[in-house]
Amino acid sequence: QVQLVESGGGLVQPGGSLNLSCAASGSIASMYSMGWFRENADKQRELVAGITGGGNTNYDDSVKGRFTISRDNTKNTVFLQMNRLKPEDTGVYYCSAFDGQYIWGQGTQVTVSS
């Protein structure tokens, strides 16, 4: 089974930027879709951004215009460029792959605070 490893989280001031990366141990080209989820206060994971195998993207309304998801199948990596970060973007971000079932990474912490 493909394993996912996230990186790029950290502490950033409001208005700043971060670029998250998700490296897969195997090919992501065959994955139906890839996505980034954020854990809410109830420990539920909510979709932040998703990208299909064909490159179609979708975003939560709260991040539209600020976040961009992309994938590089040659490097088996998915990215989440996060700009104009807000304190409410704070949370643990999980990378996911879906091939009929969800595969999850271990998560990376993003903290937006002054």
C-alpha cells in the first residue's frame, strides 16, 4: 500500500505563506484523487482541497483564492500552497489518497499566530 508523508508545516504569522508537501512511497498516477484535510475541534477531518487524477480541483469556501493544490505525478508528490494565512487556518493538515479507500499521512501541524 502507498504510504504518505507530509512536510512543510510550522508556525507562521497571519498573512504569511506555507507550502505543504505530501510525498508518496509509490505511484500516485493511478490514484482516483488526492486531497488535503484539516482536523477540526471535534477531531473530524474536513476537506480543504482536492485534486482528481485528471487535474480537476475543488476547495473549501474558506480557502478559495488563497490556497492552491497541485500534483506532480513524476515525483509522486502533492502540494498545498497556502497564502494569506489566517489564525483560523491553524490545525493539523493531513494528506490523503483515494483509490477506493482512503490512505492517510501522519499529519503536519500548521499554526498561524502573531
